[in-house]
Amino acid sequence: MEKVKIKSYFYLTVTLTALIMSASQGCKYENEEELFGSEEECEVTEISYQGEIIPILDQFCYSCHSTAEASGVILDTYVTLKSWADESLYCTISYGDGCDNMPKNQPQLSECNILKIKTWIDEGALEN
Ligand code: HEC
């Protein structure tokens, strides 16, 4: 009787250990997939002013740089934005030397958003 009990505890322990190990491996796999997935998400092959640039600026810049704010730097019209794109726009978001870091008093843009704006500028900052 005693022998049977010990045996079943042994099997129970083995089964539990196997379950715990596979569960934690599952987690690790999911995390890796998540990381990999977010790297893949930065799609810069077809960047357009309407599709990618306006939404980024709307979220992080227009609050201080819209026509309505009437500040010196207006980023919500194409013509004024284009002139900043030819000047210090990339410098500000990439925290370059000789310009202010933007968005002011807020965390730096994500690498992907910076890359999107850089790509748009490199392709001529078109009104596309
Ligand atoms: C909290 C307010 C605020 C936000 C948000 C903000 N800025 Fe600015 N930004 C300023 C102020 C203030 C200045 C100083 C010039 C002025 O009066 O507009 C400035 C200046 C600039 C300049 C010219 C300065 C230079 O050194 O060449 C650029 C370009 C600029 N911002 C781009 C951006 C971009 C791009 C974003 C969004 C990613 C952004 N800003 C978000 C407040 C802000």
C-alpha cells in the first residue's frame, strides 16, 4: 500500500514539473515573438505625408505647432512643414546638435516614428 502511494507522488511530481516547464517555455516563446513582431512592424517602404507623417505630427507636435497656436513654428500646413523639413525637423526629433529636442518636455519619438519621418524627408518631403 505504502509503495503505491510513493509511486503516485513521484508521477505527480514529474507531471507537474513537465507542465511548469512547458508553460514557462510557452511564455518565453510568446515574448520573443512579440519582440520580433514589433521590430517587423516598422514599415518604411511606402511613407506618405497623408498616410504616416500627418498622424505622427498630429499626435506629438500639433498641440504646440499648429496654425491655431500661432507660434513661430507651424507644422500643420504642408508648406511650412516642408520648410522645417529642409531645416531642423530631423535634427529636433533625433536630438541632434544645434537644435531643440522635440517633442518639447515629452519622451522622444519611437525609433520607428523617427525612421518614418527620416524616410519621408530623404525622399524629398513630398506632399503625397
Ligand atoms: C509642448 C510643446 C511642444 C511640443 C509638443 C513640440 N514642440 Fe517643437 N517647439 C516648441 C517650442 C516652444 C519651440 C521654440 C520655437 C517656438 O516658439 O515655436 C519649438 C521649436 C521647434 C522647432 C524649431 C526649433 C529648432 O531648434 O530648429 C522644430 C523644428 C520643432 N519644434 C519641431 C517639433 C516636432 C517635430 C514636434 C513633434 C515631434 C514638436 N516640435 C513638438 C514646443 C513644442
